[in-house]
Amino acid sequence: MASVVFSEAILIIASVIIAAALAGVIMNKAGMFSSTFTVSSETQKNILLTKIKVIYATNSSSTVNAWIKNIGSYPVTSPQSVDVYFGPLGSVQRIPYGSGSTTWTYNSPVLVWNSTNTVQINIVNSAPLQKNTVYQLQVTTPNGVSDDYFMST
């Protein structure tokens, strides 16, 4: 009789240990799912709160100056990561940031492009702009929000 009680006690203890281990694995996976969902929700929130508007663009020979306003409530935290596309309508190309023959730069570099701030960018082309041509300027934030501006020369 004592051996039956002892065997049942061992089985109950083993069952409790297995149940606790299984619960730990399930809770860990649930936490990972929750974490993934939270990151995804935060990314979607940032995209919804980001909005920019190209206010105006002007050109002089081979340089285009454009003013872009952050009209959303989310700041652009790495302005140098903004993608700028420019070119004749139908053949727009990505313009790299920095130095080179065709580049874009900020008129005054900013660390964070806060809500309601307007920044000026300068696009330097290797060739002068063509007369009687419609040009497209597209500015895209690092999280994918963009605005287009069309201008003719």
C-alpha cells in the first residue's frame, strides 16, 4: 500500500513539473507574439502620424531648391535617410544624399525634423534642367510616407 501512495506522489510531482514547464513555454511564446504585435502596431502608428508636404520648389539652371514641411505629428528622426527622387516626368531617379555630381543636401542640417518644421533641400544636377519640361520631385520619409511636387521649366 505504501508503495502505491509513493508511486502516486511521484507521478503527481512529475505531472506538476511537466505542467509548469509546458505553461512556461506557452507563456514565453505568448510574450513573443505580444512583443511582435506591439512592434507592428507601433510601426503602423508612426506611419499614420507621419505626413509631409512639399510646399514649393524652384530651379536655377542645374540647382533645385525645395521647401518641405512636416505636417504630421510624428518627427522624422533621421532626415539624412529621407529618399529624394527627381527628374523629368516618367524618368524620375533617386538622388543620393551627400556629395557627388548629382546629389541633394539640407540647406541647414537638422538632427530631428519636428512637426510643423519646414526644411529646405538643395538638389544639384550634373546637367542643366531642360526647358519646357515637367519635372517631378518626390520626397519619402524613412517610414515610407511621401509627397510629390510637379514643376515645369
